[in-house]
Amino acid sequence: MKTLVMKFGGTSVGSVEALNYMAAIVQEQASQWDGLVVVVSAMSGVTDLLVRAARTAADGDEHTYRDIITELSARHRQTIDALITADDEKAKLQTVVYEYLEELSAFCNSIHVLAEVTPRGMDAITSLGERINARVVAAFLWQQGLKSQAVDATDLIVTDENFQNAMPLMDLTCERVSENLAPLLEDGIVPVVTGFVSASEKGVITTLGRGGSDYTASILGVCLCAAEVWTWTDVDGVMTADPRAVPEARVVPELSFAEISELAYFGAKVLHPKTIRPIIEEDIPLWVKNTFNASYPGTRICAHPEAVSGRITAITAIKNLSMVTVEGRGMLGVPGIAARTFAAVARVGASVLMISQSSSEQSICFLIPTDTAPAVIASLESEMALELARRDIDRIWAHDDVVIVTVIGSGLRDTPGVGARVFGALGEANINVIAIAQGSSEFCISLVVKSEEGEEAVRHIHKRVIEEASV
């Protein structure tokens, strides 16, 4: 059976207009594939409201969480009224919304009394958006003439109990998918599966964390041996740069899995590497498409795209960073300094985004989120107290308000002239580079500039290495 898995994000199912676009896409693709699975997120903004309800309940703010429940009820009821014409089906869905929001109210009341929300409790609460929306979408597709059925991913995806960022147990998951989802496809039914949501072996609700709905689609794609996975969003595909900073940004027609991983890591709002790992391992092509411009081809992501080696694919930027430097003449030739440095960083749970070390071994610098810098500096000063006292290390300090700009492309390491074009563009704009890193990866060059020069750096590099290169 040739199967397609399609995931629709929050903006693609976030309004009556969007849901009409979504239904048209599903109808068209259902006629072209032997099997079709639809994965849906909660309506746009709903998950944020659910999180806020839980947190305000924990803070003792009963008024706010009750207002949120009222808002969620009104929004879903208005959507159902606008989409569903049959009175009996409309009444059934309104009852579903009422029951799930009563569940939310009970959760929030308990949290309000305990003044605490646990990760397990937060998973149960944030799952409600997808569980409601899957039923609304399935009913709407049925009304459009498609045999469809809402399916809770809690019956499909088995995970560990790492609440809010659960890891799937793939063997058990594929067994469940074979038992519960494959028969629906064989009967010509379009399953509408809750994204983001999963369950432990004991049946306790878990969630898959950031990019969870993409992760759901990826997992189901692997278990069903799907031919392709498509993710629908509100842009035409993966862009060469953030169009808010670079109006001339364009869609990248084709990317490798390695390139998309670098893009996600270095700040682009694209698929998180974790969420597409299953289909990378099985070499299942992934498409990023626009729900509101469905005729546009989008971006194809695969293992071996038909691309010219040495091309530059995209430029990204990560903001709100600090560069921490550990420096001192006494560091020269002393083993273990780097290991101790990053052990101290790890102890405070900070994420290191980039590392650079001088060949003289007299300094190590690395980039971290600015909000973690004070804790990192304190941890390093504690770890290196002896070296600071005897002046082996002169100082440990942070340079705030910096940005990592990353140039991503295939085979950059082995292509002469790429660095010259990148740094030439910055030189022409009179932008100073604070630090540089290009590791063993063939796919990216990263450099650090001042925050106020970040967007200008991206624009100039884009113009020189992407726009002019294609002329």
C-alpha cells in the first residue's frame, strides 16, 4: 500500500478558513494515494492558553484560568457551528468540547488547591487541544464526503515517562500502529490522529515536546512504511533566510537531511532534528508545503538531493546570546581545562551553541543563551577558583548582546572561495566578526557579530552568496 502521512500545524487548522483549505487538500490527496493519514495539531494558540491556564491555577489566579476555559469553549463552539451542518453531529461535537473542558476545569481546580503543576499534569492538560481538534477535523472531513475517524495517538505511540519530552519506544509503537491504524487504512478510512500526544506503557498521557506533531507524523510514517511525509504550514517552504530580515529571501526547492538539521539547530523556524530522525533513518522524503498556497511545490527534504556541491542554501541567526571567554597564559599546555570548563557549564544546565579555541590554548570561548550567563560565570569561577587565585587563568567574562550568524550549504568545507565571499560581504558592510567556528561538518560556517549588526550581516551575506550567485 502506497501511503502518505500529512501533518497540519496549528495555523493550518486554526480557523474556519484554514480548515476549509485543509479539507480541500485532504480530499485531493485521498484520491491519489492508497492510504492517507492526517496528523493534526491543536488550533493555533490553544496549547499556549492551556499552559497559561495551568500556570495561573498554580499561582492561585482562579479568575484567569476560568476566563481561559470560557474562551476555549467559545472558540471551539464557534468553529463547530461554522463548519458542521448536521444538527446531531454538531450536538455530539459540542458535548465532546464540554467534556474535555470539564476535564480541564477539574485539573485546574486541583492545581489551584495544590499550588503546583507537575510535568505529568501539564502533559494531561496540553494534550486536550489536539484531542478536541482531531474530532472536529474528522467530523468535518466526513461531512465533505470522506470516510474519516479521529484516532488518539495515546493508542498508537508508546513512550518512556519523560513527561513533556517523551521518547518513543519504536518497536512497541509500530506494533500498536499495525494493530490500530493499518486496518483503518485497509478499509479506506482516513485516520485523523492527534499530533504531539502519546502515552507510556502504563497508559499515562505523555507529550513529545517541541515539534511534537511533526514527530508524530515522522513516527507514523516509519511504522507504516510510508512513501512520503508532508508537513503543512503557513509558508511556501524552507526559506533562504528569515523574510522579516531579508525581503528577498526565497524558497529552497530541495534540501538534504543534514542541511535541515543544521538550519534547525542554528535558529531557523523549521523542523526540529529530533522530530524527523525516524524518517531520516528510513530515508523517507519529507515535504514542507503551504496550506494556503497548496499548488506551490514547497521544499523537498531527502537524503541525497540533486544539488550542486558547494552551494549555499540558507543563512540563519540566533539572537539573545552571550559569549563567555576563559583566558589566561597559564592555560597553555595544561590538560583538562576544556573538560572542566564544559563540566561546569553542564552543571547549571546551560546549552552551548558554539565553541572556539585559539591555537595557543590561551583562551576558550563559547556561546550560550544570555539568561544563563550569570549562573555559568559563577559555576566557572567556582570550578577554576584555584587557577584564578594563582593567575593561571586571568579572567572569566561574558560579552553580551551577540548573535550567531550561520551560513549553511552542502560541501562548504571542500569548496574554495566560500569563506572569501562570506567575509567579503561582511567587510563591505564594515561589520566586525568577533569569533568564527567551522567544525568537521561540511554544512555550515558560524560567526559571531554584535546584536545590532546581526540582521545587517544576514542581509549582506544573503545578497552576496545567494542572490548574486544565482544571477
